[in-house]
Amino acid sequence: MRKKAKEHGAKLRIEGLAAGESLKGKRVAISDDVCTTGGSALSAIDEVRAEGGEIVLVLAIVDREEGAERLMRTHGLAFDALYRAHEFIPEGFERLPPAIR
């Protein structure tokens, strides 16, 4: 699922389907490179569900640990990440408040 179709290649928002194939009845995993609050993933989830897909997992490469996991769980969705922010941030390091980023 892409925010908008790419200008090149297949030019599709939803990728991985054969021509004429739909998401109806399909089990779908949503993948995201970096999850912060989870808002982008939730938008993709809504679109996949609207097309008849069943979300079975939301998987991030990096979870910034700023609410994405909590949001997915409140929506009854399984969430996992390959890496979490605390694995990269040194102990005692103060992150900038969201208003400053």
C-alpha cells in the first residue's frame, strides 16, 4: 500500500496482486519501514479492509516507540517490529520533544 501510486513501474497503490486480482478474502500483512504513531499504517489498513482484505499483522522495520504499537493493539491488530528505537538510542539520551523535531 502506497500513499500514492509511483510514477514508474506498475503505478499501483496496492502492490503484489496479479492483474484482475482483488484483496477480497485475502489475509494481508501491512509492512512499514518506520512506524511512529501508526497513523500511516492505519490509513493503509482502512483501505485494505475496504477492499475486502483481512489484516493479520502490521510489521515495521523500525518502531520509533511513539505510539504505533499501542494504536494497533487498540484496534485489535497484531504488531511487531524488527528493531525498536531503544535498541539504537543510548541510555540516558534525551529525545527532542515532538514540537521541536
